[in-house]
Amino acid sequence: MNNIYTKRRWTKLIIVIVIVVGLIIGGIVVGVRHVYMNNLKPLSSGQKSQTVSIPSGYALNDVATLLKNHSIIRSDWAFSQYMRDMKADGDIKAGTYELSPSQSVQEIAAIITQGKIKTDLITILPGQRLDQIRKTLINSGFTASSVDTALNPDQYKDHPALVDKPDGANLEGYLYPDSFQKNSNTKAQDIIRESLDEMQKHLTADVRAAMSQQGLNVYQGIVLASIVEQEANKPSDRTQVAQVFLSRLHDGLRLESDVTAFYGASVAGQPKSVNYDSPYNTYLYYGLPVGPISNVSNSSLQAVTHPAATSYLYFIAGDDGTMHFSETLSEHQIQIKQYCQKSCPLAQ
């Protein structure tokens, strides 16, 4: 009798345990499902989209991490799980996409598996000359004639970025370096206008005022920023390079910048030389060259408007690329012998 009672009691206990465990498991499943479904929702209501490039050969987890790092999705694991559930993990297409955190995982999945709104990306690099930008646009599929038309500044007479550009000057120096989307309807003028729009964002009232405080008008500030852009590869060196050139301008010294002389030779179709006579050769002529020698990045604009508080008058880029600054010509000559045996003789 006791055995029967004991068995019944254990049976009931087991049933209760099974029920409790089942409820716990069910609760966990429901909870996980809730978290999973919540993570498929848009990350935010922000409508601002951004360009995301999925390289060829990226696995599902790589794509999930990429989207998470770009703040496009809430969860990389939820995205990966959804793609596996839909058996779409092998359907992701490499390419450049315009995605927004306001899109759900379902919407994003449809875009990247069907190649929707796929775009090409045109990149104008920092420190590029106008002729190099022209070549970039042509290589991106635009005709040479359409690019030449797009690079005519008369197309953008009312653009605020160009209000300080002298009459007759081209767009050298004004095309801000960035990446721009291109689809079948994009015209070369669209890319140029977007680049000018970006330039205007960086030519703030504060920047314009700071240029004036340095004794420069805006066009002169862009000219000097383009020289700084070319002379100093590292943004950390640019404030000191700008200080050197500003000091030499204020002291009535020639800038003696290799890159300005090289530019003058290049646009004339001549080999690089500091001896080629052009209006850009600051070894031969005082003051700034007649125009910018490349486009400019924000760090170069900031360097010109906020130069270092130093008193250098000379600098060299050593054979290893390290910048060396000095206050006197004798110090400068010592540094040339010490650090610059290969490249500096070009400047002598």
C-alpha cells in the first residue's frame, strides 16, 4: 500500500516538475522569441541613410557585423538568424547600398538579396588635382564631354561655395574630397554639385572669419590650404606647416614650396622640377601662387585658420617622411644633411 502511495506521489511530483520545466522552457522560448522579433524592428526612426559597401566574399556573419558597426541594425545575431530562417544567407549580393536605421531587417534583407538601389560609388580623394578628378569621373563611366561641361564653373555661378572665387578661375581647390553615389540617372554635374555642397559645409562663417584674421581672403585661404594638403601627409603636421607658410608670407619671404613648383610643371605637361618657370613656382615668385594646386580636406582648412603657435620658418620632409622644423636657415641646412639625402636635393 505504501509502495503504491509512494509511486503515486513520485508520479505527481514528476508531472509537476515536467510541467514547471515545460513552463520555464516555454517562457524562455517566448522571451527569446520576443527579443528576436524586437531585434528585427528598425533601429531608430531616423531617416538619414548611409552608404554601406558589402565586399565580395563576405560571409553572413561578416555582413551582420558590418551592418551592426554601421548602426543600421539592432542585433547582428538576430539578423543572421533571420537570414538563415529565410534560407537567404547565400543570396546576399556584394555591392554598395543605401541603407537606413529606419528600415527593418526584413526590408534590409530584401535590398541586399535582390540588389535593390544598388549604387556605384565615386570617390574624390584628398589632394587630387582637377585633372585627376576629371580622370576619375571619366573612369566612372561619364563621357569626357559631359565631364568637361560639368567642370565648367559657369554651371554653378550661384553656388555659395564659389562666391569668393575670382572671375576666370576654374574649380581647382573647390571640389571637396568625399564619396558620392552614382546610379543610371546620375549626371556628372550632380557629382560636382554635391562636392561643392560639401565644400560649403566646411567653409563656415568661423572658417571665413579666421582666414581674414590671418590676413587672407577666402580664395587665398583655399590656395594655402591646398599647399598644406600637398606638403604634409599627416594631419598632425599640418598646423605647423601652415604656421611656417603664414610666417614666411608675413615676413615677406618666398614660400619656396616644392609642391607649387611641381604643380606648375605638371599642368604645363612638363616633368617635375623646382626650376620650371610658372606663376605657381614659389621659389621664383613671392607670395601665394595664382591658384590652388589641389583640393583640400578639413584638416588643411583648419590648419590654415588655426596654425600652430610656433615660430618656425623652415621645414623638410625627411627621407622617411618625418617632418623636421627649424627657425633659422643654418638649422634647416643641418637638418637637410642629417635627414634628407635623397629627396631634399630637389629643392636646392
